[in-house]
Amino acid sequence: MGELPDRYPLPGLPEEVTIYEVGPRDGLQAEKQIVDTATKIEFIERLRGTGLIAIEATSFVSPKWVPQLADAAEVLAGIGAPEGFRHPVLVPNQRGMDRALEAGAAEIAIFVSATERFAQENLASTVDGAIESATPVARQALEAGIAVRGYVSMCFGDPWEGRVPIGQVVAVVRRLADLGCRTISLGDTIGVATPGHVRALLGAIGEAGIGMDRIALHLHDTYGQALAGVLTGLQCGVTEFDASAGGLGGCPFAKSATGNLATEDLVWMLDGLGIRSGVDLDRLVQISGWMAARLGRPSPSRAVQALYRESDPDTLF
């Protein structure tokens, strides 16, 4: 294959970024067809072969709520802990934390909401209640030397509440920063963010004293705006972006939420800007094509659609 974009850097952008891969967790969690444990482990192992270093492996959420991730401990054991790779796991509550620690998790992510309705629908709580529940989990992790990432859902819009005031989001981000979260990921859960909105929110967060080195963007592509939001984030100094191989996933608890930003589409743009991500686009495209075949449908990623060749992806490994 070997097709890559011509490189035309833009001034003022970071030279290097981190791609935080969420496909194995956020991508697969909404799949109705149960993906077997061995395939999940193979997916993560193949993703490691692309140069992705931060790959969110699974979630220790109740199997009753997310049956797809009932095998969290088995997946974590199966992928091991090779040097140089990060495999965070999502932890919803103290019970999930206990299971994650028992399974040997070395990094966790907690999640809260910027809106009351989504906190109610997804977490059966309030905004304050969700943060209060996450607090002892985060403190326990930090005391054990385990890094903590914080997710904030509904930062740009809510399907029930509509517009979300920027100050409301900043207040939640501030609380997670004070809690000790190394990175706080701003979720555009229903994909409504536009570049001006992204810039306004990041500006307000900066004015609140939180550096862009602690901020990540988690953008959905519902209205085709995710890459525009990434470029705005780059212009504002953000250097970590969440993406899902092949564009897998969405939020199963949010009305109208479609897939995550595809990692391949992100890498294509970064390559064209001359920004280092360390990811081999050729290998990644083949892996996402392989997973799409396992799921029985085409990948929504534009880059995968343009570049994937039907062949045995094992030849790449």
C-alpha cells in the first residue's frame, strides 16, 4: 500500500502528539455481538505492533450493564504488561477498582459527566455524586502509584439538556484536576462540537489555570467535525487525542451518539501536517480491516475505506 499524504506543516503546531487508542474498550463496548476474549487480546497485540503506546484495554464495569466487557480480567491477563506500553482500564466505582487492582491494572480511568441528566442516565447519580464516588477511587490509585485519567462526558452538548454552558464544564474539569488526574479527557459524546466551541472551552480551561498538557480531546464524528476539532486543539496546544481504530464505537447510553474519531483518519491528518504520532498507518489500516471483517461490516473510517486492501493481515506481523 504505502500511500501517505504529502507533508505540509502549519506554523505553531506541536511537533509530536500522543494518540490514546480507545478501540478495544470504547470501540467494542457498544457491540451487540459478543467478541470473544482471544480476539480482543489479539486486537490489542496487533495494535501494539502499529506503534500505538497508550491503548485502553477494557473496563471493569458491571457485566450486567456492559456484557461485552465481562471478560475484563481475562483480557488484562492475556495482554500482559510489556515494557513501553500503557494499558489503562476504565473503573466506574469502588467495586470496579477492587476488581482492577486484583487483575493487576497499572493505570486507571475514571469518568464523570458535565451534565446532570447524563449523570442520571449513565451513572445513576448526580454530577456531584459521581465526582464524590470517583474521589476515593482516584485517591486509592494515586496512593498505590497508579496514574489516573479523568473522562468528562457531554462537554459540548447533551441530547437531553441541549447546550452545555462552558463554565459548567470548566467547574467539573477543575475538580478532576484538583483530584490529581494526570490527564482530563473532554468528551464530545454526541459529536456536536465545532472549532469555535472547542477553542472557547479550551481557552476557558486555560484561564482557570489548567495547562493544555493535562487536557485530551475525545471527539465523536457525528456531524463530520472531529478532525476540525482536533486541528483547533492542536492550535491551542493540546497534544493528546483519543481515537478508535477503524472508527469503532460510540456511547451506548447517549441518544444519537455515533462512532468515535477513527484513528486512521487522525493519523492521516497528522502525517500530512508533519506531526509525529509514532503510528504506522499502513499496519493500522490492515488491522482495522481485519477487525471489521470479524464484526461483519465495513469500517466507517474514511482512511480505511480508501486504503484497505483485502489480504491476509498476518503478513504484516
